[in-house]
Amino acid sequence: MNKTDLINSIAAKSGLTKRDVESVLNSFMGEVTEALAGGEKVQLIGFGTFETRKRSGRTGRNPQTGNPITIAESKVPAFKAGNKLKEAIK
């Protein structure tokens, strides 16, 4: 399912217009992005938690040349599913 499919599905089930659903979805994604960029967690009880995790620096290899390279540490977004979501998938 892509973003357009999600918007269409929510609009059909909620009775809202596609434009309204798209606006809400874009606002939600923007708020989650801002919170993660600010170092915050976003917890949706029963659904899951969006957070950032620190990925340590390490040594890797250039696949074309085989030469060792240094990969810097970074922060990456992560999602951990909540219990209700896990139960629904089983």
C-alpha cells in the first residue's frame, strides 16, 4: 500500500474527502518528522513508537575496490510495533 492507496482507503472508511485526509496525513508525518529531528519519541499506545537510534561508527569496505573506509556514526529513525499491532498481525 502506498500513500495514495492509504488516503483513498481512509477517505472511503471515514467519509472525509481525499483532500482532508491527505492534509491530516501530511500534518501527521510532518509532526513525527519534527519530533524525531528534535530528539523526541512519538508513542502511539497500542500501535507503536517512532524514535531515533544511534548507529555507531565502524570500518567498512568499498565494494568496488575492496579498500577499507570509515563509516561515521549516525542517527537513524526506527519504529517499534506496539502490542495491539503485533496481535493483529498474528
